[in-house]
Amino acid sequence: MNRVRLDDVAEFINGFAFKPQDWGEHGLPIIRIQNLNDPAKPFNRTTRTVNSKFVAAPGDLLVSWSASLGVFTWTRSERGLVNQHIFRVLPLELQVDKSYLRHMLAGALADMAAHLHGATMQHVNRGAFLDTTIPLPLLSEQRRIAVILDKADELRTKRRQALAHLDTLTQSIFHSVFGTPGDGWRTARLDDMCDVSSGITKGRKTAAEGLTDYPYLAVSNVQDRSLDMSVVKEIAVSAREAARYRLRRGDLLLTEGGDPDKLGRGTIWNDELPWCLHQNHVFRVRPRSVEAVPVYLSWHLASPEAKSYFLRMAKQTTGIASINKTQLSATPINLPPLELQQTFATRAAAVERLKENHRKHPAELDTLFASLQHRAFKGEL
């Protein structure tokens, strides 16, 4: 099958280098990589006039090529201004189908692992990327392949949406059970029923001998009501440190800082590894009282009331907020009767089992989609 360079079937326009002084509250949105990765991220806007080649119209293809690599379609109804480190891609539509090209671009990025550059900020070499070749069958064949990949991608999206709905279901159960305080409720500080501790510090002075490597959780591992265990690093510690910072089943993990909307995000440790420690930017909250069920505490600490408390107490700098151990320890906790907490924990566990079943299918669909995309990129689909 005939293969052609990416540069032969599309124009790749790098975005404009907007400066902070260009930002404002009015004008067109500036499309940054963070906006592509997270549609919920707020846009900076600008009234600055730029060349029309930097203006993305609805339906345009965009490729982020630095720090975070990906292919996106601009789906908002308004036009946007493309920031630097993003290509606006203009297909030569008499030669290549736009949907087909989108999938080929994703395949090209996946194939570029050997051409990544930069120690702290990885980026694709423009020349090597545009020299990448893709199979170019007839337009009718391109559309056939694009339909297959679109359908596989749609199945993945629907599974993820189902998981998101199940997350919403547990939240709804929490609010229905605990939305209005009733008889027998009381309020206590978090440290009245839990031991709150910080984790091990990287770069601390240690003895040269007698150390053992153990996995540890960093802030990146602790997500909102879940753990990301895809990359778990290790740290050399003494036997005493290993015992002190070891996680136990039922421990709550909360992040010390980050974006204000993610301050104090966390989840429960369920012995995902036989032995694991936690870094000093991750708080460990260990229930010691029978008055508090860990699942209830976890959801309470993720509630709007708790988040509001964290933000009031937090030290804030430019775009970053953080809380300390003393502030976290003093978090006010509503304590409903134990049987009510246990009822919620039972219902939450039932939803979690449903989520676990759904998680297996997205993994299988991801594998299927990656296989199909690889075959298409090689011209074998």
C-alpha cells in the first residue's frame, strides 16, 4: 500500500506564543494543552488580534506535541486561538479523510516514542514527526477504516461514561443518607477519632547501610477516590522507617496540596501492594475509633463542606493551595450513628463491585482499540 509523509497530506501550523499580559476575561479563548486534556479547565481569553491561521474553528484537528502528547478535535461552538506547542492541522481533503487522519496522527504519536526529547518536558521533534509516513488508500477505504476505529472508540467512551455515572450514584447515596443531620449526630475533630500523620521525606539524610527499597505513594498516585498505580516509585528506608510509614488496609490517603479544586483529594488504601509507604506530601489518616467507618470518612472528607474548610484554612500561592497536618487534624467531622455509616458503606461497596466489573471491559476495549489502531497505522486493517 502507498505510504505518504504526514507533511504531504496536511498543513501543520504551530500555535501562537501568547504571553501572560495577553490574558484577560474577554475575547476568544486561548487553547492551551491543559484545556485539551481537561475540558473543565477554565480558559484564558484575549482580545489580541492574531493571524487567522492560529484560529481554530469547530471541527478542527489539534495535536499537542510538548509535555503531553495527544490528538484532539475542537468541539466548542466558538472559535479558539491555538497556543504554542499545539499544531492546528489542516488536511488536504481531496487526498485524506479528516477522521482517518485523526486516527493516523494518534498512531504516529504512539510510534514516536524513540524520538521524544527533553529531560523535564518531553516533546516531539517537528521534522521527525512530519516525516512519519502513513498508509494512504483510496478515500473510500480511508472512510471504511475510520468508521471501524470510530465505533471502537465510541464503545470505550460509553464504558467510561457508565463508570462516571456510577461515581455519581455513590455521591447521590451519600447525600440522601447524610444530607440532613438527625438525632444522635455529633461533631468532632478529625484527630478525635483518627491518627493523622505525614509521610517519609525524599532527600533526607540517611545512613549509607542497612537500607531497603520499598514502594511509596506520591501525590500523583493519589487521585480523587481512586489510586493510580501505573507508576509506583521506590525509596530506600531503614527498618524503623518502613514500619513507621507502612500503610494498612483502611488508611485514608489525602494530598497536602495542588490545584485549589483538588486540595485534599484522596481515597482509601486497600492493600493494593503487600507493603507500601507514603511520601510526606500525602497525609495518612488512620481511624482508631469504632465511631467512624473509613468509607464514610473518605466520602465526608470529599464533601463540599470539607473542601470548603480546606480552602479556608489553606495557604495559597499562584494557582496552588496547601494545608498542613494541624489544619487537617482539626477538620470538623459530622458523626452520624454507626449503623447509618455502615448502611452507606454496604451500598457503596455494591456500587464499587459494579464499577469493578465495568473497569474490566474498558481495559479490554482499550486493548482492542490499540490493536486496531496499530494495524491501521501499519496498513493492515
